[in-house]
Amino acid sequence: MPLYQSINNRENTQVLVWKVTETEAALRHGIELSNNSLNRLSMMSSELHRRGFLSIRHLLIAAGYTDLDLHYTDDGKPHLNTDRYISITHSFHFTAIAISDAPIGIDIEKQREKITRIAPKFIGYETEFVESLENPIPELTVVWGAKESMYKLYGQKGLGFKDHCHVESFDMREETTISSIHYHQQHFSYEVFFQAVEDFVLVYILPDV
């Protein structure tokens, strides 16, 4: 299918979502891949991963770029050949990119009961808020997505989801909250945007202004 959704909640920021329903052969049409991308694609054993990888290249085209504009640092962080920032995410049959003039992080996650079992590994500051909820799966998915997005944006080894990344309490209907990083005497605050995408939750963060 074509572009699933385009979101513009902040000036000079674009979020694009793709639902991967096409065959791998169909997704190969209309894109040019760098040698590095061709090598990465050839190493992927999962067809779903290959289709997701290719769909992200179509999202780049929708945003006015190509795969040739994208490169990765040694630690795997994506960058564009411009002064703009990019973040990339994929989960099952959804992929998304976020491009902004400001540092940005994005994550998409399927809502699953499993997250309640692993919550103690990433919930600290948020414990009182989460424990007050009758069914915390949507909120836990938002918290995880916000922390994953902070990790992608900050990009420093040693940053802990539970100890260093905080998410303020929120109402799912408001689709926004505040998160922060407290690490090595450094403090950063971010605006969090989130929304349901079918049975997934899309989360992205930008510096709080």
C-alpha cells in the first residue's frame, strides 16, 4: 500500500508511517539502494525484515530523500547527508521515520500483554503512575516507546531505561507528555507525542521548547 500516515505535530518535523503489505519484489521497484544497503539487505534472513527495510526507503522518497542520502555511524545511528536529523523504527508490518530540524527519536511497538511482565526492568520513576492503572498495557507501551526514543536520540552507552530515563504521568487521550534524561549530571527534557496505530503505539520525542 502507499504511505499509511503523515504526521506534522511540530514545525519543521515530519513523521511518516508505512504499513508493509506489498511483496518484496514490489517494494524493490522505484528505489535505488547504496552498496551498503544492498549488502545489509542480502544479510537479512527474514523476508519481513527485508520488506520493512525496503519500505523505509520508500518513506525516505516520500520525505524528499533517497537511500543514497542515508548513512549510519559505527554505533548504528542513522544520519542524513544534510543538517536535518532522522530516526527510524519498525515493528512487524509497520515502519516509520521521523525527520526534523531538531534531534528526534521514534519508536513503534505492538501492544502486548508481555510488556506487563518485563515492566520491572524499565519502570522506576513511573511506578506509582503505572500501578494506579487497571489495564496498563497502552501506557506501558507509551513509556517503553518514549524511553526507546530517548535512547535513540541521546545515543550514549550506559544510559539505563529504568535509572536514567523518566516519563511523566499522562492521559492516553491527550497523546502527549514530557520525558527527561538524568545521566552523569546532564539533564535533558523532551516533548513526547504518541498515538495508536491500529493495535500498535507510535511514539516520538523532540527537545522540550
